[in-house]
Amino acid sequence: MAAIEDYQYTVIFEPLEASGYQVIVPALPEIITAGRTLKEARRMARDAIRCALEGMAKEKVPFPGDISKAPRAEKIRVSLKAD
């Protein structure tokens, strides 16, 4: 029986304007998925990552390492002088 290996990738969940979340995996830019809820988006992310890695394994392409520097979101205040 083949050994099971775990892989971990940084995943970014972007809220969509209407509802739900778009999923981005910086180390695997070919992944495009989404979910109506955060729970569904996580499930879709796991499935998409698994499919991408299975395809790479089949083609004997080495798996990319995780990109640990994920984007950071901040609010920046800007003041304008009123006329």
C-alpha cells in the first residue's frame, strides 16, 4: 500500500460582491474555484488542490513549494482638504 503524504498550501478567500468567496492559491495559479460559503470554499479549495497535484504527479511534474508571503489587506486613511 502506498504511503499517504500531506501537502499544505496557503489559500486566500476573497469575498465576492454578490455572495460567496473566490479561492486563490498563490503557489498554484491555475486553480480557479469558489464557494457560496466559507465552508464550501474550503472544500472546493481542497478538491482543486488535490486535482492539481494529482495531475502534476501523473505528468511527473514536481510539486511547487508553498508561497508563504500571502497578500496582506489593510485600510489606509487618506485626508483631502475640502474646497
